[in-house]
Amino acid sequence: MKLISNITFLLLVLLASCSKKIEIKPEYQLDGSSPLATIKEADNVLTGAYDGFQTGDYYRSSGPSGAYSVVPDIMGDDLIETKESLGNYQTQAEWRYESIEDDVQATWLGAWNIISGVNIILRDIDNIASQDPKAANRIKGQALAIRAHVHFDLLRYFGESLDGNSTNRGIPYVTKFDVTAKPGRSTVKESYEKILADLAEAATILSGELDKPINTDDNKTRIDWLVVKAIQARVNLYAGQWQAAADAATAVINQVELSSIDDFPSIWNDQSLEEVLWSVSFENLQDGVVYDNVFFARGNRSTYRPAQGLTALYDQANDVRYSTYMANVGTLNDIVRTPRLVVIKHLGKGTATDGVVNWKAYRVAEMYLIRAEANFRLNKETEALNDLNELREHRIDGFTGGAETGNALLTAIMTERRKELAFEGHRFFDFKRWNKTPINRCASNTDTPSTICSLDPDSRAWAWPIPFNETIVNPNIQQNDDY
């Protein structure tokens, strides 16, 4: 497949052991040339696809990219580079990326490798479904959902627009495993339609009979029906399909409660799964690699600090998010530094400070914010305010319900979204979907080595460039403008 730039597709299937540690030895290697023969093989390939989310090309921030974890916040206005930085992620922070950048190519290839894996499953699963129809449903539904989720993430970075009706260039939508394919780009509108079609099919399948539960109360590491509804809510919000976004969010809200103020901090050190829908599993593999996060990395180097424009929004005495997401820290891991405000949201499991912690890809709190924004757009201000107040009451001790209306209500929803989802990989994409609202972090730029701190609506940098290697081997794919 030319979408992986002529690199031979190799899926390393990682099998989870009975313990909580992940085995790093693959059972077998798969190049996709032979059809899957058993349900067990299909299940193993599905495990390999999930493993792709743990790489530095996706949610792991200590790898070459961390594209869907740390980077969107670094590209927004919630984080400011510090003098402790060694220049990591500076290209993204200053919006200077080019088509030859390693991080751009890693983000592109990492996504397509996951898609290739699930397309092998979807190619063969119906032919082997008679072996165990309920297991086949469980595997097929997840594969469809993964394919949709990853294509959507590609659209967020590489699409020229996020308007659901846009005829600008979107992404290729690949539904077949074919190493010789040279697909062109769908429009943004067509990309959304294909993403939502896969999600609709996944939701139908996963609401049917399965051989076993996908997730449990103490394990949320895979995509079940509730996660599919959450993905639908997010995708429809971006596309501006307000009623569909509200309906999907409601399906989740009706089944999952917000955490209490007392329990909220435990979500972030993996001591609680309250309100978590999908938590991408990260464990210390004991292979010499630490899966740390760049905000407050191993060795006590805080490379990006919380921006003053963000911290000023919190009721710092009563909002549990402030003390959960950031803290004044000096000495840590035997390294002595002057105390300074750092991000601690992803510091580690339990009392650990090694950065090894699961990535919370979807939470019910986001669903409240999605439904509030969607209902506001639908002129349902009462419903929007109710959701906003419900979330604030679960985060701010002693909060008295607000009574905002009109533009003040919309501003309050956007502000609460920023406060709630800080450092979770949303901020840059919010600016992009809000019709490329200008980014200006200059007011909070007092201690950064960089002088580049604003992004205008007409900048090419709202869309990442298609990797150079891809455009060379695939003549059907068009580069984004001005690259």
C-alpha cells in the first residue's frame, strides 16, 4: 500500500498475559498476504491494532510524535515552552512543520499501520464468522470503530477544513488492505460520511450478541458500544451535525455518571475508572523504555508549563481540576530544582512519577460538553446550561449554578471545555473547528525561548502537510496548499 510509503507492512501481534504487564514477545508476524484462518488469529490481529495506539506515533508522548496526546496542546495556547526545554516539539509549537519532518511522517504512518491491521480483519472476518458468530461480531465491531476513529484523527490533522459540509481536501478513506493501492483524497464532507458510516455499522454490531463483554468495570482498554457512541458524538460535533452529536452524547450520559469531586483525582493515576470510557493501556514493559509524558518528563525536566491564560480561568482554591492537573513542584526523582508550576495530570500510576499512565481517550465529561455546545447551537439554551452546571457542580466545591444566556453561555461552555480537557489533546483542534480562530499565546509567553506565538486564520499550518515520501510514491494524492 502506497499509503505506508512502500514500507513492507508488518504487524507485530502483542498478546496480553494473565498479569497486568504486557508481554513484548509477538506470537507471530503477519504481512497480510494470507487470509486469516481462525477467529483466534483475527482476535490476535485486533490486539496488534490496539497496540498501535501505544506507540510514539499515536498516544505515547515519549516517542517521535505523540501526535494525539501532547502535541495538540503544545500547538494551542494551553502550554508554553520553558527554558528547561531541549527543543523537543518546538517545530510543532512554532507551527514550522514541513512535509519532510520525521514527526509528520511518523504520525501519518502510525495511523495507516493501524488501519491496515483492521482492514485485514474486515477482509476476512465474514469468511470465518461461522466458527464463532458472537466472537466475530465482537471483533468486527471493534475493527470498524478503530478504522473510523483513526481516519477521523487523520482528518483532524491533514484535512484542510473540519467543516462537515466542506468540499476542501480531506483524507483518503481506505477500506481494503492492498499494498499496491494509490488512493486519492476524499473531500472533507465525504471523509465524514465514511467515518460515520463505519461508526453506525460498528454501533449496530456491538449492540448485538457478543461472546463476552469487551470492557468491564475495572478494565476500559478497548472500544465497546459506549465508546462508539462517544466517538460518534465527537465526530458529529466537529462536523457541525448538532442533533446527531447531542443524541450520541446522551446515549453515553444515560449510562455513565460523572465522578465526584473527591474521586476525580484518582482517575489520573489509574486508581479509578469513574467516568472513563476508553483508557488506552500503558504499562512499564520493563524493556528499558519509559513511557513518560513531555509535560513533566523523566528526570524532572518540565519542558512545557501551563499557560497563564489557562491557569487564570480556574477557581484555584475550589476547583479540583487545578490541583489535579498541575502543581508547584521542585525536587522529584532525586533531581533538585526550584519549585515551579508543572503539569502533573499524567505523572504516573498510584504514587509513581515515571510517566507510565493510561491515556484517557474518551470520558463522559466530554459528552456533557459536547451536548451543551450542540444544544446551544440548536437554540436549546436551557438544556445547554443544565449540562454546563452539572459538570461545574462535579468539579468546583460549593459551586452555585450559573445563569448565563446568549453569547455569555457559549463563552462559558468553551471556557469549561478548555478547563476540563486541558492537556488531553484537544485544544488545537478546537481552534481549527471553530473556523480557524486565531491562536495567540503571546500574553503567556514570558519564559519561553521562542518568539513565535500566534497563528493567523489564513496560515497553511492549520493542516499538516502530506509527508513528502507519500506524495512521491502516490501520484493520486494531492499536497495541502503552500507546502
